Amino acid sequence: MHDVEKRSEMILEAIVSEYIANGDPVGSRTLSKKKDIGLSAASIRNIMSDLTELGYITQPHVSAGRIPTDRGYRLYVDSIMGHGETDIDEYATIEFMIRAAGLDIRDLLRRSSSVLAGFSKQAGVVTAGPVVEQTFKTIEFIKVARDKILVVLISTTGFVQNKMIYDEDNIDQQTLESYGRMLNDMLKDLDLRQAKERIEQELAQEKPKVDAMLAKTLRLGHIILSQDATREIYIQGQTNILDEPEFAQVEKLKALLMTLEEKSNLLKILDKTLKADGIQIFIGSEHGLDNLDTCSIVAYPIRTKDSVVGSIGVIGPKRMNYQMVVPLVDTTARILTGLLKKIIEKVA
């Protein structure tokens, strides 16, 4: 339970709303002119003093008004802010824009990040989940040259990994297809981590020479399952953030750009949402990245029936319009999840 009474909640909400809209510290005189407040400037000053003492707002300069702290934003999004919904026309537009990707999952994720950036006027980010958590669907070996084989691994969610490997034995395509059928039967319904472990167990058993074909099959499968797959992350609209007054200082701007460029940092934050239920909001210092302490991240995990596909969200200044961004992320996540399920049903 928080320690703020209703009148104080009203003033905090007004401060947050005013600061989000204008980006300037909010004074008691400004709030007293609002018809829905109904309090004198003196009464508002007393409440603002209490909110400051409790750590919900702060005064950046002696002569300035107040701005919300991370704690103030947290109270606002958890207990005060209303939960809006995306209207029907906007929902249809978002769905149409993402659906245009067709069956290409990477394009689906890329378009989703672009949609978030466009509607929020912030940075949209979408990341694929850890590859090892994908469920194995099929593996194919394709002869592309006398000494080269293309190995194609497909998960049940439609993600594709491929690797070109050297073929010192000049294996023909018919034999490669036999290898593929053998592995597909062995690895059916395993996630990719389990598939790799199963192959390693089989290789460790030192099969007799009569199983030379199986041994070769296992070695080819192990190559593709052992490679370090690059986690994909799509970020659109970074320049939207740069227009915000919070990043007028060159040093803050450089720090922000470096953090957004270092995608492993964003993955650490977004991965926190993978096992969560519903919307996750990280405000300022809550996400643990010093160079992003002026930003908030609103994120949502993308799941299908069998696995975690990834995470989707918006990155923007702490004074982002949470009332608009939260339902936007929620709606985009639901649309993306629905389209992914349809793709999975088609490739299953």
C-alpha cells in the first residue's frame, strides 16, 4: 500500500500529466488554474511539499516547479493512471501493417518494431527469444557444391538457422536426405537445447562401425546445433527519442546512443520479461542501465503454445505518455502473437 491520500494522488497525477505534456517543471500556480483541481495555490503548495518529502516529486532548481521522481512515476503507473484501450480503427491499422509481412517471421518482428515507433513517437524494440528455447521441427541437408552442404534448421515457431559446412566425403543428395530423416525422427518434439544434448549423448556412446552412417549424421547435426546463434533484436525510431529535451546535453545523447547500439544491454532488460505475465514497465534506474536512467521501457513477452518467441516494447524518456504507450504495446503484442500462431499452424 502506498502512503498517499486521494488529494495528493490527484495532485501527483496532475503534475505527471502536465510534465509529460510540456516537459517543464510544474508549479502550484499552474495547477491552481485547472478547473478540475479545485484547490488554492497555497493548498497545492502544501500537498506538493508533502509529496516531495515522501520522495514522489522533486524540485530540480530552487526557483522551479516540481517534476516526478522514479518513485512518483511508479505510483502513477501502478495505482493512479487509468488503463486505456486501443480504438478499433487503430487496432485494424496496426494489424494491417504487421500482417503485410506475410509468413516471414523476421519481417514480422521488424514491422512490429516499426509500428511501435510510429505510433508511440518513441523507439520500438522487438527481440527474438533465446534460440535454444525454440522447439525443433526439422533439419535439412542440401548439397550446393561438390564440397559444400547447406544445413537448414527450422523451429516450430518458423525461425530458421542455416550454416554452410565443408563436405570432405562428397556425400550425395540422396544420402543427405536419409541423414535428415534420421535426425528428424530422433529429435522430434525436443527444444534445441535438448536436441543438442541428445546428439552429444549418442556421439559419446561410441557406436560400432556398422553405425558409421548414424555417426556422420550426428556430427552434421551437432555442427548446426552447436553454433552460437546471434540473438536478433530490431530497433526502430531511435531518432524519435533524440528530439526530447532530456537529451539536449551532448554527453547524455552520446550515452544514450551507445547504450542503444550495445544490443546485449537491451537483451538483458527485455529478457526479464520472458517469464513474466503481461506488461512490464521499467522506470528510470529500475532497469539497471546507468546510461538509460533517463528512460523507461514498456515491454511485453511474446509467447506461443510451446515456447517463448521473444519480447516487444517501447523505449522512451521517463515522461513518456504511459496511458497511450501501455495499451499500444499490449495491442501490438496480442496482434503479433496471433499472427505468429497462424504461421506456426501452417508450418507445423
